[in-house]
Amino acid sequence: MEVLKVENLSKNYGQIKALKEVNFSVPAGTVFGILGPNGSGKTTLLGIIMDVLKASGGSYRLFGQEPTHEHRKQIGTLLETPNFYHYMTAVQNLKVSAAIKERGEDDIDRVLEIVNLAARKNSRFSTYSLGMKQRLAIGAALLGNPDVLVFDEPTNGLDPVGIAEIRELIKKLSQQGKTIIMASHLLDEVEKVCTHVAILKQGNLLTYGDVNEILVNEDVVEIRSSEMSRMEDVMKRIPGHTSIKLSEGNLHLLFPAGTADLASVNRFCFDNGITLSHLQLKKKSLESKFFELTN
Ligand code: ATP
């Protein structure tokens, strides 16, 4: 089942095209990352889905249907830092959130347990660390036990411990069967917590799908010889490679991360009558792949 399907979604702010005919869908049970640098349109996209912004064009469906208020009530959101009251305790603040979200107060203890704040539930919000504040915000999103959660940059501004806690929490929620849609500008974060990713750049969707397919790590073996075209034909038969391409006068053989072996590449060439004038292993990091996609 698809939780969300976005079709040709566009958003203009005057001359600025924040989203340009974006298409993708989010399967149920995934942790779906919307990855892109600042200003790529992530917040705009989430805002449209949650009906705080109007699209300029295109449409989207929730749970396979035309979106309604009832559908959105099944989605817990963390779009911006919520306005908790500093002088109130966690419990008091969640009572306010429950009233605003038209959700029952009876869920508060369960939610505080999940976000690991039960022991501090009667402390004032002003005494909380940033990480605890963010966990309380996620707690507010969990009120009413929605199946789908939408988080905009859930670890922004936190220290490494706070970041790790939120990531663990997201994984835990995923294991409980929740679908989580989260915006992030951090490749590393998406790689660590997401099962799926959509990459946005200046309002364009560059690619989307399974994280393991899109953010795959690769070894690149760079080779050169005096007979490039014959070599290219020969190398198409080398075992274990995933693809071959010409790059600035060199041939690049791609292998899954950690599997490239220079000696066997050299031997394969030699056995096929090709003498290499250049042979080098280059690691292609996820960073460089992301950089390549977004630059
Ligand atoms: P960030 O992580 O910095 O929030 P983002 O990927 O979420 O970035 P958006 O906030 O959706 O990106 O912004 C996309 C583009 O739309 C940017 O160029 C931004 O300046 C512009 N934009 C966003 N909101 C408005 C607005 N209310 N009025 C005019 N332009 C806007």
C-alpha cells in the first residue's frame, strides 16, 4: 500500500520555483528520507502534504485517496519546533498538544514512555536539554498513535548524543510498523536511518527509491591502455563488475564496495592481451555520489 503518492507537484513563490513537477510514492512501512541541500524544497513539500501550504500545480494522494482532514489526522507531524510552554511540565505540555490535535489525553503516558521521558515527565520544559525538547516534540507527534509520521529535519541543532537518541527513536518507531517520512540535508543520516530516499535539488527530484540501490557505495578501478576501445570490449566480460564507463580518457570499472581487486583486473587484462599503462583504485564515497547528484 502507498501511504503517499505525489504527482507532478509544483510550488512557486512568485518567481521562485520551489518544487518542479515532483513525482514519487512512499510505500507503507518504510522510513522515507527526503534528502537535499538547504533550499531544495523539502519543507515546502512536507508543508503541502500537511495542508499548511497550497501547491501551485499537481496533486498528491494519501492512503490511495483524495486527501482529507481525516487522513491527515492519521499522520503525526513535526514540521517546526513546537511552541511548548517553558513553565509547564512535559505532561502539561502534551495535554495542550492533545487538545490542539483533537487527540485523547489518555495516550500521554504511553508516548512519554516511547520517547524516554517518563522519568522526567513532571519536570518543567525549561529544565530540558535540547535533545529532550526534541523528543518531547516527537512525543507530541505520536499522540493518538498515528501510523504515519512526518518529521522535518528531526535532528537539526542537536549534539551528537541527542542526534543518536533521535535516530534510535526513529528506528524503534519503524520497527513498530510506522511509516516515517523525514526531511534531511544529511546524507549520512539518511544512510543510517532510512530505507528509501528521494533526492531533491532546487525543486527537482533527481532520483528516488531504495537507499541500498541509490546510495550504493562503489569501488572504481581506473585503467588506461593504448587500445581503449578493444579494452572496453574485453572488460565487459570481467567477473564481478557492475558497470563500465569512459571517463576523461580512462576506463572506469565499477565494483560493489570492497570487492575490487587490482591484481585480478591486471591479470584479466594481461590474459586478454592488453597491457595497461595505468591502473588505480579509487573509492567512491557516498559523499562523492551525493555531490555528483546534487552539483
Ligand atoms: P531548508 O532545509 O533550508 O529549510 P528546504 O529544502 O526545506 O530548505 P524550502 O524551505 O522548501 O527548502 O525552500 C525552497 C525554496 O523556496 C527556497 O529557495 C526558499 O528560499 C523558497 N521559499 C520557501 N518559503 C518561501 C516563502 N514563504 N516565500 C518565498 N520563498 C520561499
